[in-house]
Amino acid sequence: MEYFIFIIFAVAVLLFILAKGYIDFKREEKTFINRLYQNYGKEKIKEYKPERLVNIPGYYEKHPEDFQIDDITFNDLNLLNLFMEMNSTYSAAGEEYLYHLLRTPDFSKEQLQRKEEIIRFFMTHHDERVKCQFLFHKLGNTGKFSIYDYLEFLDDLGERKNLRHYLALLAVAVSVVVMFVDLPIGLALLISAFVWNIMSYFKFKAEVDPYITSFSYINRMLSVATKMLDIKLPILKNEWEELKECVREMGKYKRGDFLLMSPTRMAASGNPLDILLDYLRMVFHLDLLQFNKMLRAVREQKDSIDRMISILGEMEALIVVGAYRTKKAAYCVPEFKELHELKAVELYHPLLEQPVKNDITVNRSVLITGSNASGKSTFLKTLALNQILAQTIHTVFADAYQTFFTRVCSSMALRDDLEGGDSYYMVEIKALKRIMAMVATDGAPVLCFVDEVLRGTNTVERIAASTQILRSLNDGNCLCFAATHDIELTHLLEKEFENYHFKEEIEGNDISFSYKLLAGRAGSRNAIKLLGIMGYDEKMIADAEMLANTFIKTGKWGIGLDE
């Protein structure tokens, strides 16, 4: 009787623990779902480990397209920082697709309108959005490697055959048959087969275990895709048909996957059933046979896997675009015209905490002058970035934005190439040459942005060469925006380029900038005045002013100063 009461008590404790675990799990799920409803557009910026940042471009690198944003432009415009601020994805598929999205402009209104419909659907249908985000959370990330890295790891295994595992099974079967003829010999053979199979099992297991992570993400993706199909999303009818077909084609991969993917596999869980299954695996190589079957299925269905990643990744990326719109509030949908004219009203940079908004309307190339720190470079980056966003996420940070389809290219935040041995000037002329090559290539017009043309060389040659480079960029197939300190260029190029400038205000020892774009060329100089504000020697500043003024009047250096 006492044993019976003890057993009942033990069972009751076990059931209580299981019930509490289930209730806690459901409570956490409910809390997470509530956060999804409440925090859309309020998500915190993620922290990124260096190794993860290296592998986020996985999808992008595997899906090259014409006229994607090149590395120089990507770095010039700090697109990685924008990606990190925007990224509130829960899955590796969504995260990698978002990166790809920001580097892959569209060149048709139909493609962008399709994106717009999906973005707006999830911005206004909160229940459907939350259900999808919850499943993306279940899908999760892949760790420090890209999804496509894991698929490549499987290729490293080469062709794996099951013959040796079937021979292991045959050895057991032959031993059992021999036992009916001669029990001692058959028993000895059976024990030998068991020992050999178990020893060889651990050798083969060690070879395949590092690759099981690859299967794990595919399994989760199949599970999420299957559950996703139960959500009624008429906006994604065509995508859902494709997803359903992908899941069907991967059916062969899923059959028997529990033999390999069970979380208790060789985990010494203590559960008698798990222990028995582990011994069956060791003796009959069940999970090794399953691994090779799944490996063949993955290789045969790579296109289906890639399509599932694309469908789910794009869907989550567009949900995130809606969240970023909600976060920023001040945005507009771009309007694309056939006319090669660009018009922006209250345009601003989304990464600046207190951005100054600017207007511009142009149908030809632009030269921007102004003093140091007045806002020239920031304006170029603002315009270039928003043009890319107009053609990638169909979102511009302005009150209104009219444009045309362009390829975007820049030469701005360049550095010496120490590893390649190139000086700043060599890096700069190579960057400019690639823009000129793009202009010469068939395709949409080029919208290019150049900050301080040829700053890496002397004044005379800089002005002469810059004039001709900018003239060549002012092509019918290119609209060029260039910033410069060289006022001479505004005169040499006034027939080809419109002039705009930024202005500073100096009062006493204070300098202030409005960061507002103004028509015409700059009419002031402040570099020497800034030296005075920063406390440089007064005589040195006076001599510098005299040198500058004398050169402006005479065109020669050194006249008017005591030797």
C-alpha cells in the first residue's frame, strides 16, 4: 500500500511539473504575441557580432542581378547602418533577404507596386502580421553562418552511399539465419556483427554530426512553411501556391526525419524508450541511412529550398519595411515619371537624429559648393540613399518625391588601399572610372554622386581634370551630383551644371550652419576663419588671409609678404 501511495505521489509530482512547464511555455508565448502587437515599429536595434555581419550577405551573394548596388556605393552611403537600424526580423531568411532587398533596385512600376501592396497589407492587418511574425520567430536564426553556407557544407561531404550500411544490416540478418542452423556459431556471428556495427557507427556518426545543423534549419523551415499555409493571406495567393508546391516536393526529405533529427538522439536522456532507440540506431545504422537519404533529397531539391527561403524571406523583409515606416512616420511613396527630372520636398536622411530637410527640383546635373562641414556631403548621401530606397523598399523619407528609374553609383568616402598598395588618388580615379564605365553601359540612366572630385592631387591639375571628368559624366545617360570646394568649377561648368550651395554664419568667435540648400554658387570662404575660432596664432591667420587675398587679386602666390 505504501509503495502504491508513493507511486501515485511520484506520478502526481511529475504531472505537476509537466503541467507547470506547459503553462509557463504558453504564458511566454502569449507575452511574446502581445509584444508583437504593441511593439510594431518600436523594436530595439539588434547587436551584431562581427562574424554574423560577415555572413548576412549570404542570400545577396547567391542571387546576383544586373545593376545591384556595388560595394563602394554601399559603403559610401552607410547602407549597412541603415540595414541594422531597420532590421527587426526574427528569422535568418528574413534577415538575409532584407540585406539583399536594400542592394537590389527594381526598374519597373509593377514590381514596386506589388511590394507596396504587401507592405500596406501587413501594416493594416495586424492579426495576420502577428501570426506570421510568430512563425518567423519559430524559424529563428542559423547562428554565425548563412543559410547558404550550411547548404554548401553539405556539398563538401561529396557523394555518400548506403552500401556499407546495408552490408551492416545484412551481416545481422545472416547471423540470425545461421543461428537457426547452428546456434553457437550464429550467436557468435551476431555478437561480432553487433560489435562491428557499433564501432563503425561512431566513426560514421562523427563524420555527419557537424552537418546536421544544416538539416535542422531546413526542417524548421518546412514546419513553418506548412503552418504558414494555414494562414489566410489572399494578398500572397500566388506565393502560397508556390510555397505549397515546394512543401510537397520536399515530402521525400521529411519522411523518417525523426530518426536523425530527434532532440534525444544519443543524448543519454535516461528514458528507456530513447535508450532502446539509440541502440537500434547503433546496431542498424538507422540515422546514418536517414542522413544519406536526406542529403540526396536536399541536393535534388535545392531549387525548392531556395524558393522557400525567397518567399518567406521577402515576406518577412516587407513586414519589417512596414515597421520601419511606422517608426519613422515621416515618409512618402515615390512617384516615378518618364521625364528625367528629380523633385524632392522636405527630403531628409533617416539615420540622423535631428535631420534638416531640404527641397530640390532639377533636370540636369548639379554642382554643390560651400564651406567645410556645411552639409554638402550629407546632402549628397541623403539624395543618393533615398533614390536607392525608392527603388528597393518603395519608401522615401520626404513629404513628396518624384523621380525616374536610375542606376545609382557614388564616389565619396574613399580611403587609401593599403593592402592593394594604391594611394588615395589611385583609389579615387579607379572609383570614378567605374562610374564612367557604368554610364557607357546600356541600361537605365545613371544617377551618380561625387564628393570632392580628385581631392588627392594638386590644385591646377585637379581643376583641369575635374572639369573634363564632370563634363563626361554630364551625359544624356547620366545625371551627376558633385560637391566641391573649387569655386573655379562652378564657372567652368556653369553651362552644363546647375549651381547650389550651403552657407555658414560667423559672428565673432561662433560659427553656425543652417544646412539648408540654396541656389547659386557659394560666395564665402571660412577655412582660415575657422583656424581663428579654434585658437590658432593671430599673426599666422593674418598672414594666411593676406596670401589668399593677394592670390585672388593677382593670380600669384607670395606677393605682399615680407620674406
